[in-house]
Amino acid sequence: MSAVAGTSAHTAAAWLWVDHLRGGGTTPWAEWLAVSRDADDPRRGDRLLPGAQQLELLRHLNLAGRPGAELVERVLVASAPGRGRQDLELLGAVEPLPFGPPPIDPATLTADDLVRVAVGLVAEDVVSGAGPEPEPVKVRRWRTRYRLTGDRWLADAMRAELVGQGRPPGGRGAVVAVVGTDLSTMLVHDWTATCFTDGGVPWADYCTRMRRRGRLPRRVDLARSAARWSELAGPDQVRVVLDPARVAKTVGVRRLAVRPDVAADAAELARRTAGALGILVTPPERAKLMRTVLLPRLAGTPGPRPVVAESHREWVEEQVRLVQRGLRAGDYPVVGDLDALLPRWPDLPAGEADGADEQQPGRVLSLALDLLLDPATGGGAR
């Protein structure tokens, strides 16, 4: 933190720094103040300076690209979503107040602090990026009625594709396809699907909570899901499909796309954006916007997907054996080999055996900046 003493005389320097940032400047506040402390400006007594978080976010945007004038102004008036979050004053620009958080040097803000502001802006762009309602699709008559359940990430995308072809699920005698793959991937899919609906908790917390509960999420436990549908529809109607590429034949079509995974950073940005988006729209609208607007923008983000920490892997392997045992005891066919459920563990980088990644907030911030700067994604360079 800068050692500059707080004085309102330096408010003038702060307003000049705001102008510097508005014009695309990237000089840190402490460096600016060191050479501009004696500057004069008619706004020197105005205490409604933008907050430190907003100004530092704008500086990072300037470092990452060339934000348009509209985006610049949006950043300067943005809020930081989150309970109890306040705008922070610039150290050295104002007199410290006897209450509330003290003024700070913006350079001491973490990437996580800046992401809190950035996701509010991304959420606004998601709302503004919503297109018109699609035309209703004519329902076609076809032989195989179906239901899709199991892996949320895969089954939900396949169902949406079929609905888009005029083939909605349900109906008398529908075949129930319980879709799955290796258990480690299904856990990632379950968390990712939540990130792109209502947000949920961070990946590490997701794994910890699951293990503390002592059971797999409902749609990841294929044995439980298949048993439930066997009771509802009859065992003759249930198919457990452990090869996603074979789902199409099971539901009576030639082909279905298998939705690819998204990178861990993209999923984390989606998770945090969902929280900000929930302030702007209703839950059903949020889920639709996350799926139709934000997901396409993040789908091609490079980077590794989440990895189950080594400390949880033995427990996950035990759950695989329980699921396999339950499926063997069922009266329904299994399409694919039960060994396809065995987790495929990627190697973890040195120092990440517990699954922690202290650098992720920086990458998530960089990704948020890219979304805001890219006019093709509805960002602020408009």
C-alpha cells in the first residue's frame, strides 16, 4: 500500500488520473500521485470520485485492449455485486473517514476483487445480447419417443437439439436413455451445468460438499437414476448408455452432437456471472441467457477442465464400484461397457495435488476483460 498521506488536496490529482484512464492510460495510481500531487483541478473538492475497484479495472482494460467510450463510462459507474461490498476510496486522494473501509492503493486489489466488478458488466452484456424469441418449431411425428436423463451436461444439450428438430421428449412408451460416461467427467459436467444455470459454489467446494454428504449428485448416480425410471416407466423402457456417441441410435435418430467440455476458467467465470445475472432477471430467464448467450461466447475458451483433487479420488473410485454394482443388479440393458464408468485421472501439476489453483482468479479476470473488449461478444467496444 502506498505510504502517501491522505489529504483532500490530492483529489485534484485523482481526477486527473481518472482523465488519464478515460483516455486509455495505464499508469498505476501511486506512480501518478508521486508526480502529480501538486496538480490543480476544479473538481478537487468533489468526493464522488469513482471507486478504487472501478478505476483499477479500467486500468486493466486499458492494458488488455482499447475499451470504447461507452464501456469506459460503464466501468466507472459499475457496482461490485456481492453482499456488503462497498466502493473503496483512493489512498491519498481523500481524508480517511472514522467509519467504513479505509482508502487503499488500487494496486493492492486482488484479481478476485476486480472480477467482482467485471462480472456485473458481463452480466449486463449477457442481458443486452439476448436475441429475439425463436420461431416455434413444428412438432414432427416420429417412431421413437424418448426421455433423456443422467449426465446433465450431455443429456440437456442432446434434448435441446432434438427439441430444435421438432422432437420434444415424453409420450406414452417413451424410451428412457440414462446417459453417462466416466465418473470423473460426469462430476465435472454436473458442476459445469450448475455454473451455466444458477451459479452454485466453486469447484473445490462442490467436491468437498459432495464427499461430506457421502453420496453422488442425483443425476451422476446412474444406478439410482435408472432404478427410479425403471419404477416409473418399466425396466423394458430404460437404457443406460455409457457411450455418448450411441445415444442417437437409442433415441431413434441418425446423429446427435456430443457437447464438448468448457475450460475451468470459463466455467468459473460463468458461475460468478450467474450470481450477478440473478440480480437482473428471473431464475428461468437467467438459465436461458446463460445457456443461449454466455455459453456460446465461452465455448471455445482454451485451457484445462476442472480436476478432482487427489484427496477425493479414492472416495470417487469407491462410488464407481457402487454404481457398477447397482447397474449389474438392474433389469435394463446397458449400452456400452461398465468399465467406461472408471474415472480417468489426469496428472496434476506440481503443487496442485489438493486441486487448488491460486492463479485462477487472474485467468478468470483476463477472460472477463476479453469478453468486455470483444465487440463480437456484445462487450463494451461498441
